[in-house]
Amino acid sequence: QVQLVESGGGFVQAGGSLRLSCAASGRTFSSYAMSWFRQAPGREREFVASISWSGGNTYYADSVKGRFTISRDNAKNMMYLQMNALKPEDTAVYYCNAILLYWGQGTQFAVSS
């Protein structure tokens, strides 16, 4: 069992930056591939980025590539999403995910134009 808690949401202006954090419980965090998903109002949840257990491989949705950076610190059981050059269309609830099985409760932020 893995418990995930996201933090870092809020409000930011277009072009600004924000970092989301995901705190994970459990001793097996370092063996899990982790991901960020997001769900905008009225839309389905979509993939944002993922990172391998070691952090050596990362993958991004085309919509965020070059603007977002996913990272992890296995010693601290933490995962992060650094978001730069934010756009209004990035507004959503962002969810932390472990091995496509465990989900956090989500953290929301809005980007104003």
C-alpha cells in the first residue's frame, strides 16, 4: 500500500512558475515508477509526465514538454513537478500516481491570463 499526498497548488499568472510536490509513504517508493496526471474542469484526466524508479528516464506529454520537469528524491520519498512558462490551459487538479495504481487526492492550481 502506498499513500500519496500532493501539495503546492494555488494561483499563478501566465508565464509564471510553480512546483508541485508529492510525498509518498511506504518503503517501496524507490522501486515505483511515478507519474503526474491532471484533470481540467469538464475534461478527462490526462497524463502529464512520468519518471522511472531510478529517475533516469522521464516522459512528458507533448503539451508540457520543454516547460515541465519531473524529478524525484528517493531518499526523501518525494516526487516533484517543476512547471515553468505556465499557460491558462495548464489550470487543473494535478494528481500524483504510483505505478498507475495508487493515486493522491490531488492539488489544484489556476493560471490567470
